[in-house]
Amino acid sequence: MIPKESKIEEKRDNMIEDLVNKGIFKIDGKQLYELNFYELTKEYIIEEES
């Protein structure tokens, strides 16, 4: 069984990869990997809706 932290890290990595593929590298002056999970998820959802 995969630990919960690994699943969250995997989801986070997938979101970062998808945003980079859309040409988004920074949000509010921060690199994507610097954002916490909530901020990253919020931006990911906004991009998916547009």
C-alpha cells in the first residue's frame, strides 16, 4: 500500500507537470514547486476551468 504522503506528492507532481505543459511556470512570483498544496490545487482548478 502506498503511504498517504506519497499519493499527495504524486498528485502535486502531476499538477505541476500539467501546469508546466500549459506554459505556467510561476504563480504570484513563486516557482510552482515553492507553492503549498492548497495554492497549487487552486491554480490548477482555475486553469482547468478556462
